[in-house]
Amino acid sequence: MTILVTGSTGVIGTQVLDHLKDSGAAVRALTRSPERAKFPADVTPVQGELGEIGALRETMKGIDTLFLLAPNAADELTQALQALSIAREAGVKGIVYLSVFKGDAYTDVPHFTSKHTVERMIEHCDLPATILRPAYFMQNDSRMKDALMHHGVYGMPIGAKGISMVDTRDIGDAAARELLRRERSDAPLPREAYALVGPDALTAESITAIWRDALKREINYGGDDLDALEARMKNAGPEWLAYDMRLMMQRYQEDGAVASREEIEKLTSLLGRPPRTYRDFAAESAREWATS
């Protein structure tokens, strides 16, 4: 009985592995560079990546449960669809797929529509899968440490509609719980879906107030300038990705991404506790930054 975790060295994959630790399950982690990966002692590294079809076919042999996280790449959709087909051919009995919150609604945001298309395959092929739909990650805002601490600016142009941001630790926890539930079942289980969200609808105004309290200094909002965001993103990555992120933020500004009470209650039931708050994340970050 074996679980395969893809995206194992990234922000979410490492959280999934950490939450699977000491579960008693046999866990393999797919990675390009096993010799450099730092996994928990009970995790077996496996060399490969989703785009290598032959290697992925070999890797999928003997796998019972799959955590599928497709990379944020130009061919993300192709990689995800092919991985699901290979898993089905290999007889994998359970899948946990990392999608995105509001993927069905943000049709003009490429990586949202890509993930929703994968969901359509899961439904059409009746795959035994749990679909996890995370909102914007709280930990993305850790990249603004310098701007917040030294310039007093919160620079992510999220607007005023509200986003139910999620802590990445809650994503790892939810994924591990569903992987183990499917792994420990004697037979494939029906499809399930969860919105992975935080309990608050966060706006530029509320987030700057939270950071003022956490850092004990004046914090101002950097504004809704999407041109500036795209320019910053182009300095850090490919142009297509910068534009994709611009389109996502544009939809956040226009429509928001606020979870319903029912979605929050369902996630609370899965986790066995309420999801973490942004205020707690900011307070923890402020303490860490003060001692670093």
C-alpha cells in the first residue's frame, strides 16, 4: 500500500509529506533530483517528473494512492491529464488532485481554466478522486517581508472585494487526511471536493490593518496597479506567467474570491478544527522576522 506525492519539493508538496509523517503509510516522493531532496526519513525519493511519460509509467506501478500537483508550467494541463490517464491505466485506486478555488468561474485566467479542465476529466471518467480547491496562499505574502518591515507597504493588489486566503499548512493537512482515507480503504471511494479556504474575507483594508497590529507600525496599501504587478512578475519569471498572475489579480479586484459559510464548515469538518486565520499567520511571521 503506497502513496505517491508529486510536486514533492515545492511549498505544498513539502507540507503534504510533513503531514503524512509517522502515519505508517509507505510514501514515495517524485522529484527531479533525489540526491538533493530533503525528505522525512520514512519517505522514499523517486526520480522523475510528470512530463516524462515512460518514467512516470514505471513510477506508477505499485502505487495505490496519488497526490497530483501539476507544476505551474506552460504545459500544466497536458501534464495533469496524462498523469491521470497513466494512473488510471496503472490501477491507482485513489487520487487527491490539487485544483484551485473558483476555477470554474475565472475562465479567463489560464491556470484556473486548466485546473477546471482536469476536474472535468475526473468527473467524466468517474475517477476515484478528491479535488482540493485552495484559495490564494497566505504564505505568498511572506515575499513582501522587506516592503512591510522596511517600507511600510503591503504591495499585493488584491482590491476591496475580499479573498478567503488559505494557510499552506491547512492544505497539507487536508491533502494528507484525504490521501490516508483513500489509502486505507479496501475499495475505491466516491468523488469528493473541498474548498481550501480561510475563515475571513480579506481585503486590502483589512490586511493592512492586520499588518499594522502585527508589526506595530504604519502600513499602507500599495494600490491596485496591475501594470506594476506584471512588471515585477516579469522580472522574476516568464512573461506568460506574469500575465497569468495579472489576470488572476484582475479577477480578484473585480469579483473577489470569498468562500461560503458551507464551504468553510465543510473544511472545518475535514480538518477537525477551524482553518487558520490570516491574523495568526501575520503574528507568527512578525515574530519570526523580528528574530531573524
